Amino acid sequence: MVSKRLNPRNLPALRYGAQVKMYQVNQVPLLPGETIQTTVKDVMYVCPFSGLVNGTLTITDYKLYFSSVEKESPFILDINMGVISRLESISVPNQGENTKGLELVCKDMRSPRFAYKTEESQVDVVEVISRHAFPLSHNLPLFAFLYKDQFPVDGWKVYDPTAEYRRQGLPNESWTISKINSTYELCDTYPSVLVIPTNITDEDIRRVAVFRAKHRIPVLSWIHPESQATIVRCSQPLVGPSDRRCKEDERLLQIIMDANAQSHKLTIFDARQSSVAVTNKAKDGGYESESFYPNVELNFLDIPNIHVMRESLRKMKEVVYPTINEAHWHSAIDQTHWLEYIRLLLAGAAKIADKLESGKTSVVVHCSDGWDRTSQLTSLAMLMLDSYYRTLRGFQVLVEKEWISFGHKFSARVGHGDENHANSERSPLFVQFIDCVWQMTRQFPAAFEFNELFLITVLDHLYSCLFGTFLYNSEQERVVHEVQTKTISLWSYINSQLEEFTNPFYVDYENHVLYPLVSSRHLELWTSFYARWNPRMRPQVPVHQTLKELLFLRAELQRRVEELQRETTSHSLSSGSEHSPTHPTGTALHTTV
């Protein structure tokens, strides 16, 4: 378990907010809006690495805060309530009959254990933790609605869909920015702003909606700036066992193909295994028949479903926490199949990117409902194709657009504030996506403006319920719950201290396509995320501090370069010489798929 010493270098990197206001010994740091619920003395933290640690457990409406009794160098454990998946009673040997044991099974790969004395006068610890770890199950608000911090930057302004589509050169003669879903009546899980072909009527669009699962019609996600080839996303067609057809849907895909003059084909990437797609057809779902959709090529990417991914991560947790079997480390990781699924996602996204970039062909991407594997694939392909999404701001736009606005069911997949831990809807799809991004940053260390701490921070707040960014299942739900006016955006926090999250090696490889190597030997386990709670897995040198120092050095060198350039320019002007500017050309960052 991570131990934190009360040393200024180890305090959270928070430039803003009240988390820095009370770090004296025996005081609990509180966020604005956070309140202490109860304090329990004589609690033992059952550390899997160093044995029993005696201390005090403070329970607030946002976190558990354990502080050891040791005064000189106290051990601190800080666990936010949102990360707790379930509470388990455990036996505590040799501690007396009135000692209870409690395990907090967490969503972020750790399961801390505590032991405490039960006395009649004492509050019910499990009850207090349950109320605030699972507020929605106890008719309480998520903490994001209680959090009252202020930041100098408003993260809710990061994503404006119309501005993002304009950046892509839209609308144009083939595509229009439509308000057909402005009241979420066409599709309640889609955003209010959609990009659809210009020459199709609203009536035809409504007929297509009836033919697509959950009414998730084919809409544009991204357009290639040169070829006009597009990434289009949707859900499966409802062909069913009787091979139902929809002439409006067939015509829509034809129009999408025709909008790209560079190619006379359209490629559909179905994320599912072909056998699953066939099974879905028997249940009224299905896939596009190449005989009904002329000039369409159908590819199955063979990515397993959400239940397989959930089980894979559960196995991974057993491998990395609390103890690691050194002798069988590699084989144990292999048996989780986690990296195999990461490989399938990256390989699928690379195929989509290559079809647009090299094949100049438009693609349609879907799975069953179009909000899980579809989001993974479109966002990863767009990250490979468009350097804007590799900037700090651009990546935030990508997540807001392809995941949040297009209805990835964050509430269902993460289980925010809900005690029903066995719900089969839970699955780590977004974690997988961020892992794939991390794999790309390893292969192209200078191509991304953000660093590893940024990715870990995003995942920590996927669970924390501190910010409103990942709450609820759709844009419509967030509008109903007034998320943008009643909660704070994660991007407000991030963008108020960008130097913490900036990669010092970043070079803007504008217009370069990144093709990551996707064979298993080029992928690695993200131990600094999955195994970070194990002190034996920590890096020898504090990487983040080193990167910050490099960032400072880079800024100093940049300033010196600019000074020298000014001196050279003034010298040139005084000597009357003329210099024509040179524009270095970069080489494409293509590697074999």
C-alpha cells in the first residue's frame, strides 16, 4: 500500500483549491463542501506489505482518511469514496472477540483492509461508509454536487461541438450540422448536435433511426482534411432473422460513400466477433448484408464483449494486488488476456486509420449499441489520424465528443454511487481506451502534449465523483441533472495547472499519422497504473519530478533561443542582409501495422 509522509514534496500537486489548506499533523485536509461524518480511534490498517499499522480513521462524505499514531513520520492513507466497489467483512485473528475486520474492494486495483473495535457507543462504521460510498443507493447526492471549489479556468467551455466540427471544415457541400436531435427525440443517447449528409430528408433520417439499435443512426465523427473520407459511427442494423431491409438506411450509406469522391467503396468495421453478430441477428439485431449494400465491404474486428473485459480486469487485479508472484509474473499477466484485448483494439483502430489515410475510403464503425467498442475504436483512430487530439486541449475535446456526448454509459459501466457491485453492466471500457493511449505514448514519446500523470489523473476521477465530467449515461441525462451548472468539470482542475500534466518532450507532429506497432511484443503492462499500490513496483526515481525539471529547462532554453534569434534578426537588419525563411519538412511517423 502506498504510504504518504507529511513532507511538502509528497503533497498532491494542487495549485488551486483547498486540498492544500490543512496539512498539520492530526488535521484532516478537507475540500470546499466536504464534511467530516465520524472519526474512529484505535483503527488498525492491515498493510499487506508491513503488517498492522495503528491509527485514526476519519470518514467524510468524500473520503476515508487514515493517519497512523506515529507522530514523527505518520503513515497517511487517503481513499475517496467513489472508488469503493463493495465492502466485505473479514476475520481478524488474535485481536479479541469485539474486533471487526473490513475490506474495501476498490475499482482501481486495490483492496485495503482495516480492523477496529466494536463498542456499543460507537457508530456503525460500515453503515457510515456505505452511505457515502454508495450515495445514490441511500438517496443522497453524488459528492460532485456538494463540491464547491473555484478554479480560474472553466472546463465546461472546453468542448463546443459546432466549433469542433468547424475546425474539421464542416459544414461543407456534402455534410451539414443538424439540429434534428436538439430535444433528444430522435435518439435519447445521442448528442443534440449531429453531422449528417446534406441531401437526405429528416423523414428519411427518422426511418433510419427505427432500423438502427437504440435509434443510433450513422453520423459523422471525423472527416479527412484532404480526401474527405469520413469516420461514421452508429449501432447495428435491426435486420433480424428474416433479413429485414430499410431502403432509407441503404441510401444513407450510399450517400456517405458518394460524399467521398476519392473512393467508390465504403468499409464497415463491425467491432464484434462474427459469431456474436450472427447470434445478435437471431435476436433481431445483426449486420449489413453486402448483397443489400452495394460496394460495401464488411470487416469483423473480433473484439469480445463487455463481460469478457470485466473478467479480464478482475484477473489482472488478482495478479498485481496485494502480492506478486515473481516466478510466474509473465505467465500470470498472459493468462488475464488483458494485453491481447489491448492489441485487438489498437489493431482495429489502426485498420480504420489506414483505410482512411492510405485507402482514402470512408468507414462506418459499429458494435451492437454503438457506445462501447465503437467509442474505443473511433477515438483511437482519430487520435492516430489527427494531431490536434494529441494536444492537452484536443484530447479533452476527443473524450468529451466521442465518449461523453455520444452516450458511453459511464454511470452504468463504472457504477457511480451505486452499491450493486455485481451489476453485469459494469465494465472497464474507458480504462482500456486510456491504456491504449498510454501504449501509443510509449511508442511515440514526443507526439503527445500530455504526460502519464494526466492519463492517471483522468482515470482516478473517472471513479472519484468529485467532478461532473463522467457522471450519468448520456448528454440528455446530464442536461436534466444540470451537471454543467451544479458541478465542476475535471478540465477546470486540469487546465488550471497545465504544467503538471505537460510532456516536456512534446513536438507538434502536425499532419502526421501515427501507426502504433500492435504485435504483442510491442505492448507492455501499464504497471505504474495497475500495480502502483505495490511499493515494490515503484520506479527507482520519481519520474514526475524529473519531467517537471525537464519542462522548466526546456522553457529556459526556448527563451534563450528566442533571445538569440532576436539578436540575429537585429544584426541582419543592421547589416542590410535578407534572409528567406526556411520551413523544415517532417517525416511521417508511419510504422508497419
